[in-house]
Amino acid sequence: MSLPILLIVIFSVFFPVTIRALGSASTYAVVSGTATVCGIVAGELTQSILCYQNRNGQSRTVPVLPNASFESLSGGYTFFCGLTSGGLSILCWDTAFNVSYSGFEPRRIYNSPRVGMTDLAVGDDQVCAREVSKGVARCWRGERGKSLFPSPGSDLEFSSITSGSGFSCGILANDSRVSCWGIVPVAGEIQKQFGNLTMSTLVAGVSHVCGLTAGSEFLVCKGKDEFDQLSAHPRYSGIAAGANFSCAIRGRSGQVVCWEGGHNRGSFEVGNESFETIVAGSNFVCGLVSSNLTVICWGPGWSNPGSNIPIGTIIPGPCVRSPCVACGTYPNSDNLCRGSGSICKPCQVDLPVALPLPPLTLPPVPRPVSPMNRLSQVFIVIGSVGAFAGICATLYCLCVGERFCRKSDGSVQLRETDSGVLDPADMPTQMSAPALVEGQSSISIRGKRTESWSKHTDIVEKFSLAELSAATRNFSLVCKIGSGSFGTVYRGLLTDGREVAIKRGRTGMVMKKYRDNENAFGSELAILSRLNHKHLVRLIGFCQEGNEWLLVYEYMSNGTLHGLLHNRETMGSSSGSDYIVDSWKMRIKIALDAARGIEYLHNYAVPPIIHRDIKSSNILLDADWTGRISDFGLSLTWPQSDKDYISGEAVGTVGYIDPEYYVMNTLTTKSDVYGFGVVLLQLLTGKRAVFKDEDGSGPQSLVEYAVPHILAGDLQSLLDRRIKPPATNEAGAVEAVARTAARCVSLEGRDRPDITEVVIDLERALPVLTSSV
């Protein structure tokens, strides 16, 4: 076991993480924009999530995939996120889209085998969390955001963090003062208002922040003046904050009081219930009832106040396997965690009953209706959720249509020519989406698809054949920009002015030679409809009428990396006929873009995805020269529990295909790394994956040609002569990239780096090249 992993294990066992900012991270979450409440269900072998949505006059219970263990949740405006047990992954679910039968489907935004996270804090549209070991806060863009949400930087270490609308704040570990950051001016205002106050707890609302001062434990709220959240209040615990109100739990009684502004206009108590914790959205509040650990909600944004939310018993804290030394174990902890650990009792001071607070115009919450015995609820939840999860798992594995499940008969036998190399004429090219055809060939050997695509069609636009025909002038040759095994790619202009790329599958008698047409269509639609990343080509929509199969993508105006490197046709008015990617800075930047796209597929997509056809013609360039991964017709997904390998008949492209996969039929993520290593070699040398020597002899493999030179330290003889040799301060960075490329194309997968290591290497090299330009 490596030292970093060992330290994390020791830290987790002897210093269990407790959730301090209960309004930010809790065991249940509020999604105010869609009137959704989600909680981590008690009494199960895994601490899975169940949601309840009360929207547009309709209510329903919604399961959440995957069926994994989570330790905390936090909600935004139209989505919520969960931190898996142990803190090594963060998954998010969008609650605004129509839900498939299987439930809310996740999008993974963070995954690491070593760096654990805590203090998950979802704002209106951003996700932040804190590294367990270093206290560094890291943030990611939300579901609806159009600009990146900043992180505060690695020089700041926090003891806790919280997120509001367009801003986040944290308590600094060294002096307990408040530091805020974000994309709205209120972040700076709040930090300035807190000044030199030292805080022990902090919870953000939409435009204000409340917390308990260190030592005196006074509740203080800071933020926009129109809500008068600038006054100090008597001592409370369990804080929650919304759009223009704040709530807190009285320490001794456990009752909730809510107020607007800071004037003492009398108190407002929420019935006579005692609460363990409270969580607020922008327009309603929810609390975990102490007597039965069920959730009730109230407020103008909740249509049925006071009733138990039908998601069963919710754990009051994360289930941990370490002993609860500090303040003891929570009552009935073994049953709540069902043998998967214990819930540590939070250490709270028995605070005195506070003075009255001003009233809030939220309706009072009656006593929960007929609370059931806790143990009975546990068994009911186990039965219902378990049965539903089983059905969902079965449906997930089955295909809806026979045509997408059958095994292809379109096997391709590789034929040798007189020169002893594979004949490209016998190998159908795998066409990249909105791009020019590469001119190199793909091997398609009895591939099969088992995932249905039809359940994903409500996420993307559906076009009629007439619309797409009009957009391409009846699929005129003038609009044709490429072709491949799946069909022909056209440049189109929709009636609303959007420029798109339209991939049309082959029809008629020709399809006898291309039986994988429907499988490729289904694979791309199923995969791309649920992915959203700046380094992946975005799928806009589809059309399926009769024998017509069409996919519609955003248009990439600068064509393929292959076309630019090898002086093929290029796309876009900015691209001249003799254009090449003419600087080391630009080439490595494009490589880093593509590597980040692959990293997203391997580490953050749920379930993970192996592309299986990484090559330069499947790396497209948009108007800003940002690299995007395209063409998911051969891609496969696999369950997280089976990450080591997938056995299957090999597919790929000559010159790029992983030899271990081709010979052994053993597929791993390292197969994509091999293909990307070949792309790196192309960027360095300017040569094709399979090329002829200058004297006309050959063909020759780029890997066999380049790697011996790199290992011998003879890089200068390899580099593309169309670019100026790297300057003195650039040479080290280019050599580092060459060494990374050589590792990527190692014969055995175990000797190759994973894609995250490749990203790190390129991130280190790029600033050196940038500074020299």
C-alpha cells in the first residue's frame, strides 16, 4: 500500500469526518427549483439515495442510480450531488429532466483513488468540496452555468465550506476567519462584513451567510442589506438559510425558529417537533424529525407542508466503521447502518433557550402524520427500494429493440496485399461525427451493442427527415464533408440559423456490407445524449424514420486534427489549404484538450466509457481551436465493479489499435491510452500512424519508427520539420511529452500510464511552452 493511501486510511479510521455546515452538506438535500427532496435511506446494506418530487401538482417517489453508499448530499436549484462513502467520488443528478423508469441517472464530476473529499457544498449552480488531507477547496461548474466557477486556490486551507447563489465561503483553518469567492459581487461584500470575526460554523443562503461565532457561539448573519441579515442573534445550532430568511434549531428543545431580517418582532416556532437537522432551499425548509428520523417540509415552495416525505427513515449522519470515541454512538446506530458501520453522535453544547426572533411568513408545520415505528419503516423501505432497484437493474441491462441487441454478421477478414500489409480497401472506415474523413481505416470485427438507445431520446432534440433534408439541400454533394462506415456526414443549416453536422446512415442494398449501422447509431445516441463536457463533441439530436438513421451534432469549423496535421482538406474560412498546426504550444494544447476529454470518459462518466477508436481524425477542433473527442459508434460502457478488463472481439483502426487488445481480446482503459499515444507521436513527428518512407518504401508503423529514437534520446531527428525546432527553454517540455507518448504505446497495458497521469504530464509541459511564445 502506498504512503498516501495509507495516510488516508489511518485518517479515516481514527479521525472520522463530521458534517459541520449542516445547511450545506447533510444526509438529505433540497432541490428548490424542482420541489425535490432526496435522502440517504437507513436500514440498508448500502446507504443509497431515494428522492421525492412534488411538482406541478403531481408527486412521485424516484429512485436514484447507482445503488451505492453515500455519506452526504447537498442540493442546488435544479440538481443535487452526493459524496460517496469514503469521499473519493462526487456524483450529481439533474432533477429537471423527465426521469426514466430507472430513476435519476448520475453524472460523475469527481473521482480519485487517493484524494478524499468532504464538506460537499452545492450552491445555486456550482459544486464545491474540501480535500480531507489538505483542506483545499475545489469547485466545479454547475448544471446550468455558462461560465466556469472558480476555486479559491491551493494556498488557502479551510476547516469548512458552504455555497450560495454564485458564491461560496469557507472558514479558514489557520485563523477561523471567513473567506468568500465566486462570480457575483456579494461574495466580496459578505467577506468584508464578517471582517475579523472568527467563526465555528457557516451556512450560506441565496445571498447571505449565517454562522456561529467561535467561543461565544452567537449566531451572526451577513449579506445583502435588503434582507437586513446583518445583526447578531442569541445562540442557536443547526442553521439553515434560504432566499430571504434564516432558520435555526434551539439547542435544548430542538425546536426550529425562522426569521426575516434582524429585528426582534416575536418568535415563530414550527409546531412542537424537535429536529436533528434542518436544510433550506430558496423557498422552503425541511427538517429531520428527532422522534422517527423522517423528513418534513414547509414553506411557500412546498405544496403539502407538515406531512412525512415518503422516502422512509433517513440516517442522521454518515455510517463510519471507526469507533465513535469523542461523543459516543448515535442510538440504534447498528440498525440504521445495518452492519455497515456506526453513526457518531455529534458533539453539541447544551445551549440555553434563546430570546425571541422576528417572525417569518412561512406557514407553520403541523405534527407529522401518524409516524410509524422506526424499525417497521426500515423493513418497508428495504423491500420497496430493493425491489425497485432490481427491476431497474434488469431493465438497464436489457435492450428495448431487437435490432440493437443482435450480433453483427458483418465480420471483416483482414487481407494481406503483396507488400505484406493490411489492405485498407477491406476495412470500413469509422467516420468521425462533424468532420472530414481521415482516410485511414478501422477494423470492425463482430462488434455488438447491448444498451438500448430509445430511453435517451427525450434528452436530445428529435428532428424530422424533411427538416434535415432541407438543411442539407436534399443531402447535396455540395454539403458533403466526409463519409465512413456508418454513412455520410453533411454540413447543414437549420431553420433557426444553427450550423450543424448531420451524419446519415447508409440505406438500401449497400447496408448488407454494413450491418453495424444501427448499432453505431444506438451507441452514439445512448452515450452522447447523457454526456456534457467541453472536450467532447455535443450531440444535438437525431432522426429515425423507416430505414433512415441520422445524428445531428454541433458543427466543428476547424475540422479534424488529422486533416490539419497531414495537409488534408480543412473546414472553416479561417483554415487555408496549406495550413498546419504550426507551433508546439498549439499542438500540446490540443493534445491536452483531447486527454481531458478521454479522462472524463474514463473517470467521471457514469458508467465509465471506453472509446475504442482514439485517433487523430476523431479529434475535432471548434472555432476556438479547442480539441473535442468525437465518434462514439464503437464505444462501450462497463460497470464500475468490473473495471479491470472486458473480453470481446477487437475493433479499432490500423495503426492505433492496442496490440494487446487485438491479440488477446482484452479491453481496458489502457487501450484508449495506446491510441492517444499514437496521436501524441503524430503531433511530434507530423507523420501518419502508418506511413511510407521518404524513398517511397514502406508502409511503416509510426510506433515502431518513433519509439526507438525517443528511448535513445534522439528526439531532434523525429520532430516535424514544418515547425521551428523548440527553443532552449521549450526543449525539456517537448522531450517530456515524447517520453509520455513512448510510455503510452508500451506493448503491455500494465506498463502504460492511465489517462490522468497523461493529463498531468501535459499540464506540466504546456505552461513552459506558453511562456516562450
